[in-house]
Amino acid sequence: MGRIKAGWLALGVLVTTAHAESNEDLLEARQVSMALGGALKQALVTAMKEGGPLAAIEVCHVSAMPITEHISEGTEWNLRRTSEKVRNPRNVPDDWERQQLEHFQRQLDNGASPEQLEVLEVVSRDGKSVQRYMKAIMVEAPCLACHGSSVSEPVSEALQQRYPNDQATGYQPGELRGAFSLQRPIP
């Protein structure tokens, strides 16, 4: 059907992509989003250990987009992160992403497990079929240093300097932070 392409990604994760049946596409999309999440988490954990929250902010500001682009280059997917409360204005959700984020929140409100918060759909975009996938990103305790309700003054100042229109604070553990969003054209 489509071409098969493999590439080594950050953290030594092998991702193989092929246009196939939905179940295979879902597994592939999960694998790609996990590779992105793992690479970003590793970079942030390392920064936190070496320099605390201020170093983590710098990693997000300087490295998050290049890490995302690197992972994307090894696949047929275009990857990004999005949220209803963005820090980086480049991550503002499009209409489809906003609908999915709202749906994820309703699912959480109705008792769904965060692991269940994902969607894979084929949609029409500019008259062409596009496969889209989203997987929820949940707030964990370490996230609170930069995304919590009471961030320190130095962190608040650093965020204001790098992200003057930051909306991504005030979270509690277990809340929906946003989502990994993947899309690719269907030939």
C-alpha cells in the first residue's frame, strides 16, 4: 500500500511506519507519541536534575520544538503538542484539536482513565484525507514546578520573560495538560 520507512529516534526507539489497517495505524501513532513524550521527558528530567526548574524552562524554550521536529523527521507523521492553555503560541489548537481536548476533558470528568484518552480519525482537510491522532498529556507532580498553582518567583519571572502570554499555570496533578497531536496525509 504505502512505503515503509524506519528510523531510529531519540532514546533508541525504533519506529516503523506504513499505511495499513486502523489497528496498526493506532499502534504506530501510539509508538510515535510515546517516543516524543519520552524524549521530552528525558530532556526535562535531566535539566531538572542539573539546574532545577529554570533549566527545565530553558529546555522547553530552546529544545522542545527541535526535539519534536527530530522525531517527526523519522516518521511520516507531523508531530506537535497542543493545549487549551498554551505556553508557546505556536501550540494553539486548531478546531479539530480543540474538539478532541474538550472530549478528553469530558471523558475524564466522567471517570475515564487517562490511558484511554486518545483518538485516531481520518478527516478531510483542504479536500484531502488526513489521518489524525491525539494522545492526552496529564499533569504529574514534577510538572508543578513550572505549571502549578504556586510557582516560585524566579520561575514566574523566567516564564514571563520567555512566554509573555503564558496561560499554562494553575494545574494540579492528574489534570489534563494537553495532548500530543499527530497527522499525516493519506495517499
